[in-house]
Amino acid sequence: MDRRLPAPRRPDRRPTDLRLPLALWGVSRIVLLLCVLRVVVVPGPDVAVEVDQIYRSWFDVLKTGTYPESDVTWQYPPGAALPILAPALLPFLDYTAGFFALALLCDAFVLGLFLHTGRRPGRSMRGAWLWVAAVPLLGPTAYARYDIMVTAVAVAALLCAIRSPRLLGALAGFGAILKVWPALLLVGTANGRATWRSWPVAAGAASGVLLLCALWMPGSLTFLSYQSERGTEVESLGATVFHVARHFGWEGGARMNYGSMEFLGPYVSWVTTASMALTVAAFGWLVLWRFRARRFVTSTTADAAFVAVLLFTTTSRVISPQYMIWLVGLAAVCLAYRSSRMRRPAHLVLWATAVTQFEFPVWFSHVTQSDLLGMAVLFLRNGLLVVATLSACRILWRHTVTEAGTVRIPVPAAPAERDKVLTGSP
């Protein structure tokens, strides 16, 4: 008689049902496309004008083999030419429709990354859900700027950070030549091998792409002068001073300047300088955190990147609506890791994204006039960003510095508990 014991049954791991997130993504993105194609009219300025006119004019210039050096609105690194030229890959569509189609594809790509990641051990589907909800909350601006394409590169970089630091570095370096901020993805790489593998690769990738752009077309670095001459945009945190001052006889006003609505008048340069000083102070805090950090878990790279971009967005003299797509993407990456503690700041960013659609485009005329409605919606959005930033900084510091320095008596973990820790499960 066979006395062998039966093989132990494996735990029942039912596949995650993806039908609901995919259905909600499909419905919300159809509505979003109807908005940018003007089938559904959103109150306020037409956000698609930037693609129709500015991006298309850049496209026409770039096709001739040079950067738009004479256009003061060209304030982007040379790699930005790639997404601007990308609609040429869809010759069966006109430029505007082709751009929106590529934005939709990038959106779908990011969702696919989150759905794939969320089904792995130690990961969560919360990142996918945040992405599904946040992009339509931003409104048509999400598809009417090339930031969603840059965000797709950044999300891919962070999600591969644990398995391949070199790929993280390559994508971060490439993203930095698209729009600078992806360079901040590297601030939280673990000390040792992860940093030595990712940072040199990032520097090499960025230098290589920059050199190719410089050899490809003249005028690749003209964006530096135009960017440096920008002032305080009406949507920034520093602009709060002038929104209030207008009600007390301040002589300045809001006007179009270097491609955006900025405050022009007395004392604006002081606030602009103060904003830049605040950004430098934020960078100093990040450097201090980097030297003090002792605990690096699976989510630390994503958490630190989220905090870094929050800091530089909130303190910036320019907080354009499309910047929210950066924060949404990084917040979703944090939530994709069960070990991350960034749930509260991520939810605050989600609420700030919802408010942003009312700030621009719906009630943007009220914002530029500094009336009570415009000030209320702008102060609410920026207030949520400030709270999210302070909360995220506190969580990151406590989790990687304060708690890491606490003396604990080591207790051997049971095999099952040790497996949970290694996978990042709660």
C-alpha cells in the first residue's frame, strides 16, 4: 500500500480580475479624447490650442533641421524635439490627432506597467487605480501636453529600479533630456551597487543624447536663456503674494510673458528670487537626507523620487497644470509597492489634481483676475501640494533616518514572516 504523504497544496492564487480597471480606463479615456478633440467642450481656455498652434509650429521648424531658436516659448531640453516630431509616425492622421493618439498610447502603456506590477508579490494594484482615476481628473490638459510621454519614461524607470539599476539610469538620463525633472529619479537609489550602476549610466545616457541632439540640429541649448528669463507664474506658490496684493493697491498685473501668464510689476523679481532660493533649500534638504538615510527598502527609490519632484514642483516659480501628471505618475509608483508609506501624500496629490482642472482651464479667467473664486481654487490646490510635500518629507525622513537609527534587539523571524518581509508584504 502506498503510504506516501500527499504533496502539500499550493495556496490558491486567483488571478486579479482586470476587467473593471480596464473598463473604467476605457470609458474615462474616451471622454478625455472627446474633450481634446472638442466634441465635448470644457469651459475656459481651449487647452488643445497649444498642440494645434505651438507644437505644430515647432514641428514645422524642426522638420527643416533646426531648433526653433527665435521662439521664446521653446523652453525645453533638446530631447523635447522627439515627442514633438513623434506624430509624424502616424501619417494617416493630421498632426493634432496624431499627437493625441500618441498620448493615449503612452497612457495605456503606463496602465499596463501598473497592472503587470500590481500582480507580483509584494506589490499592489493601488498604483493602477490611482492612475486610472487621476489622469481624467486633470482633464484635457493631460493629453494636450507632452508631459504624459515623459511620465511614461519615468514610471518605467522606477518600476525596473530593483531588478535593473542600469536600466533605471538609462531611462532617467534619457528622460532628463526630455524635460529635466526625471534626473530626480536617482536621488533615492540605495547606497552601494545600485547607485554605482545607475548614476554613471544616467550621466552617460544624458550626455550621449545631448551630443546627438547637438550634432543633429543647431540651436539645441537656446532653451537655457529663455527658461532663465521666466518670472513668477500666476499659478505658482509665490504668486499668492500678488494675488492678495492686488486687493491692496499693488500696481502690477498678470500678463502673457514667455508663453505663460505671469505677474509683472514691482517686487516680482524679489518673489522670483525667493522662490529660487526655496528650491535651492529643498535641494539642500535632499542632499542632507541622502547622507543621513540608513534604511533602503524596495519602495525607497520611488518614495524619494516622489518627494524630490514634490519639493521642486511646490517651490517652483512655475506650477503649470501639466506638472500634476508628473506627481500622479510617481505617486502611483509609490502605491504600487506595499512597503511604501506614501499613501496619504499620494491621496493629497490626487485631490490637488482634481482641483487643478477647475484652476485651469475651467476658472482660469478668475485666477488671472485674482477674484475670490480664482484665489480660493488656486490657494486650495497649492495648499494641498504644500501639505502633501511636508507630509511626504516627514514620512521619508522618519522611515529611512529616524526609525533606522532606533536600537532594536534582533529577534529571529519565522520562515513565513521572513518571506513576507523580503517581499514587502504587510
